[in-house]
Amino acid sequence: MIKEITKLKEEISGSLGNVADMESLDSFKLKYLVKKGSIQALFDRMKEVPKEDKPLIGKELNLLRKFAQDKFNSLSEKFKRAEESTPDIDLTLPGRAGYIGSRHPVLQVLDDMVNVFTSMGFDVAEGPDIEDDHHNFDALNFPPDHPARDMQDTFFVKSDNGLLLRTHTSPVQIRVMQSQKPPIRSIMPGRVYRNEAINSRSLAEFHQVEGLYVDKKVSFAELKGTMMIFACKMYGNDIDFRFRPSFFPFTEPSAELDISCFLCGGGGCRVCKKTGWLEIAGCGMVHPNVLGGCDIDPERYSGFAFGFGIERVTMLRTGIDDIRLLYENDVRVLEQL
Ligand code: PHE
């Protein structure tokens, strides 16, 4: 019996070397420490042991069980601690690169436009998004029955109080002329709103940069020169220009500025709709009625004004053909622009 106890102890000591985790420790317990385990099997045979040997054998058996139980306890403690302190991660995985944010493409274009104009001596003015009918239409020489006032184009805040979301940045011209005396040289970037169906080329909310120059003897030639210098700084010196006659109630004469398509060089492509030309701004000489309405004598002063759509310029620069992509806020798209 003593021999068997010694043998089992050796076996237990040997098998401890194979216990590397909770799972193998469980097998260890099942083999030796449960009621049907090998240690208990030896205890069960105590009845065969002669009376005088019982104290010795019993003591040895108890020592054996304590030995196995102690080993079991300390290993189980050790594995539990290891489990708690080892987080469930693979430290050999390569790290994830963090996102580096950048300004939205529309704001990048806006910043560039502001930089070009401020380098030419323009300052930056701002006005409210919620305007009154007077600044948005009346003071800009819109006749009372002009279609742009129509419910279909304008978002009215409340139909009875004359407040509306500005449909263009031109009302800021009025605010600047009402609060400053010539010479005035300002650009006015901002958000504008139109009750338009949203599609690949138009949104109900977009941005414009307005420009205004009022002084003595300001001429159409200066307007052309300013626009051309701006376009060269934005698109390079190789582009061609053309001014097409147009109409705005607040400018006379009025023109639309086209530049040769810098994507195809004027040969015709998808972006310029095969015309070779891109429309980039409305402009003209400030109407005498508008100057007079702001207490600026049209006999002594003249001025020019222009307006760019910023999303349009952004689309041309980034080469996207759907304006909605700019505002869907899909990072996969924006990080490519
Ligand atoms: N306000 C005009 C528009 O929204 C653009 C414009 C601005 C035209 C200034 C002429 C002068 O279409």
C-alpha cells in the first residue's frame, strides 16, 4: 500500500508538469481529486489494511491528498490571476492609423477665394442668413412682381412678417453700403437658400461669395480685370475668358463670366457639357437705383458687383459630377476630394 501511495504521488507530480491551463487543471482534478478519483480509490482500500498499519497508511494517504489539493489550489489561483490580467487582445496586430481630419472641400475653396480677394485689397463682410424682404429684394431693385419672390424660390420664415432665408448674398451688399461710405471694397461669403428641387446639380442650401467695389469712376474694365485676375489665380494663367450679356435687377449692364474648361482645355468634355466653357459667376455694374437707395450718389460714384457659387467651383476643382456628394458626409468620399 505504501508503495502504491508513493507511485501515485510520483504520477501526480509528473502529471503536474502537463498542467498548463484551466482545462488541463480540470482534467487533473477529475483524475485525482474527485470522489471517483485515484486518491479516493486508495482511501476506499483502507478496509483491507491491517489494523496496526491503519494509522501510518491513513496519515500517508491524507498527506498525498493534501499534496494534490494544495497543488490544485495554487495552480487554479495562478491561472485565474493570469486570465484576469491578460486582456483579450492580440498585441502582435499592427496598429490602426488614426484619421487625420481636414477642412471640408467647400470650405477649402472658400478659403482660397477669400485669400485671392483679400490679397487684392478686399475685406470680408457678413450678413444674416434670415433676411427681410427689403434687403433681399426691394433694395436690390427687384420689382414687386419679380418671379424670384415667388413662394417656389424663396423660403419665407413666416408669410406675414416679411422675413425669409436669403436667396443670395447680394443683400449683404446693401448692408455694407448702408453702413459704410465709398470707397468700398468687400467680399461677402455666406450660405444661401432656395426652394429648389434637389438633384445632381442643385441643392436647396448652398454657398456664394459676393463681391462689391464702389468708388469714383469704377468701370466695367475694372470689373473684367478683377474677375480675370481672380480666375487666373484660382485656375492658372492658361485659361480663356468670355463675358456673356445677362440680366440681374441690381446690375446694369450685367454679365455672366465663363472660363475655358480647364479639364479638357476647351475641346469639350462631360464636365463642360461639350461646350468647352464653364460658367463661374454673375456680375455687373451696380444699378444706379441700388446705389441711390443706399444714399450713395450714382452721379458721383459707380461700382461693380459679382457673385460666385462656391459648390460649383468645388465640383469643378474636385471633378465630381453630383453636388449631393459634398453634403452626404460620407468620409470615404470626402477623404478623396
Ligand atoms: N446674386 C446673383 C445670384 O444669386 C449673383 C450676382 C451677384 C450677380 C452680384 C451680379 C452681381 O445669381
